[in-house]
Amino acid sequence: MQIVINNRNAISLSKEVAHDRLRFSLRRLSAWIRRANVDFVDVNGPRGGQDKQCRLELTTSKFGLVVVSARAGDWRMALNKAVARAVRKLMSSVKRPLAKRQPSPRETFLPQ
């Protein structure tokens, strides 16, 4: 899995910490993930508030492109929220083909 980290602003979170966090969190799904792009943006500049945004793009071999983003008060929490959302989204995609769809009662009584 290739990890690319981009930041448009000077952030207090080092690239090594973000890289390690991402690799650790996505280790179960690394068989499907080919590339991970992480973008950090300070939405409203130095004014403060819940404006640190982390945008995570995962290019997967089986499920296409998965894009999630999260905002928080600091960079680490924004990264943690984005990673958690991405893992939930990928896990639901992995489990979805295994679940069989139940036909509705209306479909069972339609003539062929």
C-alpha cells in the first residue's frame, strides 16, 4: 500500500505519525488498498475552531475509489475520524456481497 500525505498548511502533526497511524489502522484491509492519499486543510485559517479537515482517498482494487473527510479541532482527531469512517465504509463494502438479499413478499407472488 502506497501512502501519500499532502498538507497545504503548516500542520503540527508530523508526516511520520500520520503515516504510521494510517498503516496501523488499515492493516486488515491492506490486501484491497493500493494507494491512500491524505490531504490536510485548515479550512478557515488561523481563526481557530473545528476547522482542521482531513480528506482521505483510498484507491482499492475491488471497490474503486473511497473518499471520506472529517473535521476536528486538531489534526490528529481529524485524521482519526477520517480513518474510522474509511474503515467502516470499506468493511461494509467487504461484507455487502456476502449478505443475501431477501426477496420482498411482493416479489414472491409476481407471476413469471
